[in-house]
Amino acid sequence: MQINFRIIRFFSRLSERKYSLLIISALAFIESIFSAFPFTIIFTLLVISNPKKAYTYAFLSTAIAVLGAAVGYAIGHYAWLSSSSEPTAIANFFFTYVPGFNAEAYTHIQGLYQQWGFLIIFTAGFAPVPFELITITSGVFNINFVLFLIGAAIGRGIRYFVIAFFIVRYGRKFVLFVKKYTKPIIWGVSATAIVAIIIVKMFL
């Protein structure tokens, strides 16, 4: 994640615009259905540029991401398979054009749902996993909709509010730290999530 002063200045100007909240809402919504851009990076840059709006951005991003997740769920539930249980044109579009969304990943996620259920949604909310892979397959595999929304809200909320908190607290030092230790952080978060899932599963 390359951060320089030109990018900061651009997002600083953007964050002062009246339509900045509309932009971040639209991007958060789209990311839940189609990850065509690194929204987390955009979110981070906006928070860096305007820390006073950090928690507003976090709350709005979480709320709109959950709304987008509900739309993704609906796509999976109502438009993914034909009456003969064959993939529809929409499904084939995602398999062909959406990075990370392929038949192998789809089958793998199905197995994870059968083993862990709703906990996968919670983990994917903040882990480095294409979120649309989770939102759409949740609808395909008929995951309880209420639990789905709760898991999406918690997972996405953790991601955005943690980023907002550390940027407000530590500023650009936090960004430089994440840039330097991206891989260890991802492995650490993923390992923690797996351990948490196993512990919770033991008591279900």
C-alpha cells in the first residue's frame, strides 16, 4: 500500500466535499457485491485525511456494507441457480470475471459452511477474503438471514472501527506500521480468527 503526500492531499480534498459520505457509501455497498477496487485502502486514506470524521466513516461504511451484503445474499438466494439447479448467467459472470470467485473457491466455501456455519461470515467480515464470496454463497446455501446480517455487521464493524481507532490514536505511524508488517498482521489476524472459531464451536 503506497502512501504519498499527493494521494493524501487528493483524499483530503475529497473528504471535505459535501458528497464524500455519498462516495464512501456507494463504494462500501459495491464492495459487498463486487470487489472491483481496494475499498479498505480508500477508507483508510479518507480517515487519514480527515480524522474528525473517522468514526462517522466507520459507522457509515459498516451500515452500508451490511446493506450491500443483504443484496449479495439475495443474489445468491434468488438468482444464482436455475430451476434445474444449474448456474445462471449471473453466476457464470461472477465465476468468469470476479477475481477470487471461481468454482473451486465456491466449493471450498460450501464445505466451510457445512462445518462452521455462520462463524465463517463473522471471520470473513474482517479477514482478507473477497467479501462477495461470502455474501452471495450465504444466500446460495440458505444461511439463516438474521445470523448472516449479525455476522456481517460484527465482522465489517471490527474492520472499519479498528482502522479508525488506530488512525485517530496513532495517525500516519499506524499506516506505516501496517505497510511494513502487512503479511505478519494478516497471518496473525487469520490465526486468531481460526482459534476463536474453534473455541466457539466447541461450546455450540
